[in-house]
Amino acid sequence: MQLAGIAFIAIGILYIVKPDLFRRWIWTRTSIAQRALSPQGYLNYMRILGGVIILVGIFIVIKG
């Protein structure tokens, strides 16, 4: 279970460091957030999502 928490933390860090990774390279033009938000709003959304994912990962590591 701790491995899953560490994976969540790593993904969250990736979202914070490279928030445009999924928009430009992996999932182009598929997310509703990409279409609904301005470019800066989307970057803020991805960074906040990364922070939430990191918190979930920390919770899993502590709980597990």
C-alpha cells in the first residue's frame, strides 16, 4: 500500500512541476478542463490537482 502512496506523491509532483505535460504530449484536447479554462487557469488547476494528489499520497503512506 505504501508503494501506491509513493506513486501518488510522484504523480502529484509531476503535475506541479510540469502542469502542461498532459495537455501538450499525452492527452491533447481531451480534457473538459482544457477546453473550459484559460491557459493560465488550466495551469493553476493542474497545480492544485497535483497538491491534492500529493496529500492523498501522504495520507495513504501514513495510513498504510
